[in-house]
Amino acid sequence: KQFALPHEYYPIHFINPGEAMAAAVLDFNPDVILHWADCTREHGKSLAKLGIPMALCFAGGATDAENWYKFQHVFVENEEYRLKFEKQGVDCSIAFGTNTELFTPVDNAVRSIDAYFPATFCDWKRQDLFYKATRGLRTVCAGFMYPVSERYCWEEPMKAGVVVMPHISAEANRMLMAQSKCVLVTSKNVGGSQRTVLEALAMNTPV
């Protein structure tokens, strides 16, 4: 299943991991393959077989998960991740910032959401702390939802009255931040969310 979406910089092509993705990348013939992912994603395996150097913008999780050694360089958001990758023998650097062209204040936005937390629904994001700390308030969580494992990470907040949304676009994330009184981050220190802090602050939304 393949399709493309128009984008202001370049079209975004969606291809399921596997032989079709590998063939499309090989046809494009890049100098480097840059991944935005953790170390478990299927495309890390299939594209490593092409022999093209690969770099990883590390999205979080375990630094020693199955595909960690397939990348020649890893970009991380914090010092803790950098030290872990370097201990494993991976060339690594900190690359930390946000898209300030996108994440800007929205004029006349009414902040009707009491607290918002955009994050993958997984253990280290600790959505349970989010809903327990905000009982009785108008709250929203949005992020990738694992269909089988860690379902409780989104099921429990939903049962507690949190508006739960699946993965959303960056533009939708911006609008939710603009309409929130605060962004509440409950992630563990190994779980990322540093970029979320910058996104919210770029929009004058308290964190």
C-alpha cells in the first residue's frame, strides 16, 4: 500500500516496510538514509540490507533494542541517551530544537483545555500520572497507540475522562497546544518529551 501526500517542502511518500520500501529507496539512491524512529522499527531492518549509510533521529525507548547497531550515527535529544549510545560504541551527537516556523502562538485562541499531553502511549510516558493529577479537569492526550501491547496506557486515561486521540499531525498538535492552558509532561527522564517542552514554549503555552 503506497500513497503520497503533498507538502509545502516536498511530497511525503507512505510505503509499508519491506521489499517495496527497500526498492523505492534504492531507486531514489540517497547518500544517507535518515530515520525518525526508535530502535525497534521494521524499516531499520529492511533498509540496512541496502548497504547505504544510515543515521537515526532517536525517538526514545531502549537504546539497545534490536536494530541499534544498524545505524552509523544517532542523533539524540539529551545527554543521557548520548552516553548510553556511546557506551554501546555508536557514533552519537545531541541535536535538539523545534520547528519555530510551525510552532508559533495562534491569535485569538481560547484556552478551553486545562491540560494537554502529546506523547506515544507507552510506559515511560506515564499517562497514568497525567490523568491522576488532572482528575475533574478538561484534558487531552494524543499520540501513537500500540494496538496490542501497552493498551492500558490509553485505555485507563480514557476511562478516567481524558479525551484520548491517536497520532495526529504536527499542525493539529499546534492547534491543541494553542487551546490548552498548559502542557503537562509526565515522562520519565529516559522517555523523551524534551522537544514537546520547546514546542509548547515556542507557542507561549506554559509547561
